[in-house]
Amino acid sequence: MAKKIYTKITGTGSFIPEQVVRNDYFSDYKFFDPSSRKLFDKTNEEIIKKFHEITNIEERRWVKSDQVDSDIAAEAIKNACQSAGISLEDLEFIIIGHNFGDVAKGKTHMDVLPSLANKVKAKLNLKNPACICHDVISGCPGWTQGMIVADAYIRSETYQRGVVVGADVLSRISDPHDRDSMIYADGAGATVVEGTWSDEPIGILAHASRSDSIPYANLLTMGGSLNPDYAGDDLFIKMIGHKLYVYALNFVPGVVKDSLDKAGLKLSDVKKVLIHQANEKMDEAILKGVFKLYKEKNIPDGIMPMSINKLGNSSTATVPTLLDLIVKGKMDKQEILPGDYIILCSVGAGMNINSIVYKW
């Protein structure tokens, strides 16, 4: 077989904020029903218990008061470059998937001028003008979409080496009067990718995507506080959770299968499925849906590692952070070995879905 160029991950990195926010932190919050805009007739203890049953989130991480998204993205890149054994000046591109740019403590407005990637390049003191940088805003699949863009750069031989980041600070744009605010977390994950010539397939083998804006564009939007007495005009994340859940179950399994078909693989070839950590019960249902498409009933133990229990939903950061934790041996009973086929998958605002098949 003639040699071809493939996109290979040569380093992983992440930044997990130090501040741990456990579920009981929300015990004194005032949560309003999104339908009636009135306080729930349930106690916060009941609301939190039900929330845990549905999502399996016990705690999440939030950034410090003086940190913003570009800070943690820069730290994840430094971590990934160290893992890859390269200098920051070796990078030819920086792609950052995010949703809200830099949001200062006590604020909710987005700051994306200049782009987050440009801010990060400046904070890294990366002087090479030939290193291009740009953002990808694609909801929670921002990092997977960034990886697909990077793959195109490398396969076309436009660039040889770069870094793809998923970074979000969701704690500052979540409505404190919306029970969904308990889902959101902060974090950043990064992957250094390089072009590798090989006569055997390696790295990114295939990917599949879909976007369903009609009629699903409004499942995740920005809106005012649920508290009718809230004085500000701030905008917060608003999610129609049940419809999003149904959408994901209906469509994500098919996109995963499409990516495997493009790679010429069977489901039995897959060792790990790294899916966006949005809701543990939803992810379990999606995985069952994938196995159902292949008429498989037995799901191997440990095939879908989960970090949401301790890290919450950090949007674009969940998949690259999860990958970094596994690769560096920081997840109990989880590992990815040379030759393993893995799935990297995300679903989110838009609605957008990406599934990448990767050979480690």
C-alpha cells in the first residue's frame, strides 16, 4: 500500500479548575419552573436528588475569580505541547472550540474580539506570525469540529502540526434560578496533532457529521433569567432538556455508525467510545442505541469512560479532557493502547453531531 498522510494525536493536555463545587452548594438557590416562572413546589433537596439521579453529577469544577476562558485554554495548550515534547513555536495553527469567549467574573456578556485563539496566542507569547489561529463555535461539538478542520489542513498538506482546544467557562453564563445551572462546569482540553506518513491507516481514519437546524435550532438558546424579579438584562444558557435528550437518542447512534462504515470497521473493533459528557443517563442511552443498530445486546464493561460525575458538563472541553485523563493514566481501570480503535463523538447546540474514528 502506498504511503498516505494521516492526522495523528501526538500530545494531550487539559486544565481542570481547582474549585470543586458539590451539589449541596445549590441548597440555598431559588429555582423557578421554566413553564410557570414560579418557584418549584419541591424542596431543593428533592430537586438536587432528582438531578443527581438523571445526570449522575455529584460535583463540578469552576474557575477562580481572576480566570477567564483564554487563561485555561492557554494552560491546556502548554500541557499538551509538553506531552508532545514540542515547543510552542513549533505550532503552525491553533484552533479553539468554545461558545462564549472570555466572560469576566460577575458578567454574562461574551468577549470574542479578538478571537479567543488570538488572545491565547498572545498569552502564550507565541511570536511566529506564520502560526495561524482561529475559533470554532459549534456548540458542545466545538473540539470535534476543530479536529475535523485540523484533519483537512493536514491531509491537504497546508499545515503539518497544530493544536486543537476545547475550552469553556459555563459557570458565568448559567442562570442561578434555573435548575439546569447545576449541569454546567468549566474546563479546557487540548490535543497536539501532526501529519504522519504511513502505509497503514493510523490516527483519524474517518468522520461523519450532521446539522439539524430545522426544527432543532432552538433546543439550546440564550435567554433572560427565569426569576421574574431579576433586575438585569443578562442572557443565560437556556436548554429544552427533554427534546435535546430525544434528539440525541434519535440521531447520534446513526452518525457513529456512519463514521465506522466510512472507516470500514465493525462495532466489535471499537475499544473505547469517548462521547461528550452532557448527562450520564443520556450517554448510556446513546451507547445502547449504537449497539442496537448493530443488533448487539452485550455492551462491554468500561467501553464508555465517564468523567461527568466529578467534572460536570464543560461543553467543548469534555471529550479532550476525558482523553487526556485516560492517556495519562488518571482514570481508574481505563487505558488506550497502541492499535486501539476509538470513537470521539459530540452532540450539541445547533443541533450538531460529529463522530470521529481514530486508531491510536
